[in-house]
Amino acid sequence: MHAWDHLQGRIRGETPVEPCGGGRVRIGGAGGKVVLGMPPTLLDCLALGEHAIAHFDAHGVDAGVLVQEYLDGEQNSYSLGLEHRFPGRFFAYALPDFFRPAAEAVAECRRLLAAGFRGLKICGGHLAGKFALDDPALMPVWERLAKDDKFLAVDFAEGQEQVAPLERVLAEFPRLRVSIGHFGLPTRGGWPGQLTLCRHENVHMECGGIVWLYREQGYPFHSAQRAIGEARDRVGIEKLMWGSDWPRAMCDFTYGQSLAFAEGSPLLDAREKALFLGGNAQRFYGLTAPASARTALATITAS
């Protein structure tokens, strides 16, 4: 999921993304294309942690993993602040500027980890052709993450071109903990390569944005359910984690639908759902379970 207290992003480091109000964003500066970038009820185009927690509480969700995106602009101070302000409700990844020269990016990574972040985020789609995970200059960063038991979140570009560089990194640092985003892009040519990275002991995959990948089908996303079942059969349910991609995927569907399609899937048994919907993430990130289980709020329309 994402959160931001200001919105001033870029696509591939070049094309500006600016807020227009009512959930709309303009891509490309003055005269650029205006699209819905988040639910229109986010009138000021801010996706605040308080908004996210309201969704958590309404649907019985304990915590969210905050991953940043160049599309929204860097939110490092805000993300780490949310982790501190709401203990136990957020796990925050830092977003380094990998468009900068490698030496500067490495120095920034070190500063972010020293500031308290427990993981770094790579936006592969933006960086394709400009950045290589196995660049020798970056190896000290991955070594630091592996040595200190910290995390790397990777959203790959479409296809499988960026899989081999990560394979080379993992060969060097097998203890590195990696979370692959967007369920490995099964509808964008990402499988089998992105999925089979999960054969590595410390690599997991999360399905944030899966409702976007299968948006043309609509709820309850039968093909997404089958993709989760196929991934379970190939790499094991223990490697898979639920995610929402809040608030961007909520342009089309509700947060509740992004959760309910998995909760109600006939392709997963009760044990598998418990792992997929929280148990695996709790173990992977070392999250502390609440003293009592959270439950979704009853709706006024159900009474």
C-alpha cells in the first residue's frame, strides 16, 4: 500500500505527475492528460495514514506495509513518521533516488537505513534501462541489507528482463530478504521468471495491485483467484502475501473487495487463507500480532 502527505511525482524520472483535486492527477505538466489517480473522495489528493487506518479498522486489518513509488514522489520522512506515530500499524520502506549517480544513491541508502528504515524499495518499471540491480557499485547496499536482516522490495518492470540481475544478487547474498511486488506481473509477461524467484529461501511475493491486473474481469476476480492458486502450487502458499495497492487500485474497486475476493476464494482452504492474508507477512516482517484479533465492523446496511 501507499501513503503520502504531498503529491509531486514523476514517471521514469522525467514526466511530472501533479495533483488536480478530487483524486485527479495531471500527467505531463500544463496541457497534460488528466486522469483519476485515486478515489475521488480524496479531495485534496492526499492519501494519509489516518485514511489507511480507517480502512484497516473497518475491515479488521492489523497493519499495512508502506511501499513508495516515484509516481507519487518521495515520502521518506512521512512514511517513517507514520511508523513511529502508529506503532504496530505500519512497516515502512524507504525510497532512494536511483536516478542519481550510483555513488550518490549508495550514500543515500546508507543515510536512510541509519535513520531507522528497515527496508529499501526499487521501482523497476521506472528504472528499466537506467539501473541494474547487480551493478557492482550497489553490492555494498545489498550486503548491508542481508547482514543487518533488513528488506528489499522490488516492483519489476514488465516481463522478465530484470529477473537475472536479482538472481545474481541473491547468489552473492542468499540471506537477503526480498519482497516481489504486483504478484510478479502474471498478466504482463512476468511469469514464470518473477514467480520462480520465490524458490530462494528468503524471497516472498505480495499481490498488491492484483485487482488492477485483472480489472477487466471485475469482482470477484476469478482469474486472480486462479493465479493465486497456481502460484501456491508452484512455490507454496508460505511464499505469498496479500496486498491491496491502496489507494491507487481503489480507483476501480473498493478496499473491501480487494480483501473479500481472497477471503471468499474456494481455491484456498482455511489454513492457506490465514497464511496468505497475514500469517506469512507477520513471519516475514517480524510483525507483532495484536493482543486480540481485529474483526471487520458491521455495516449499517447489513442490519
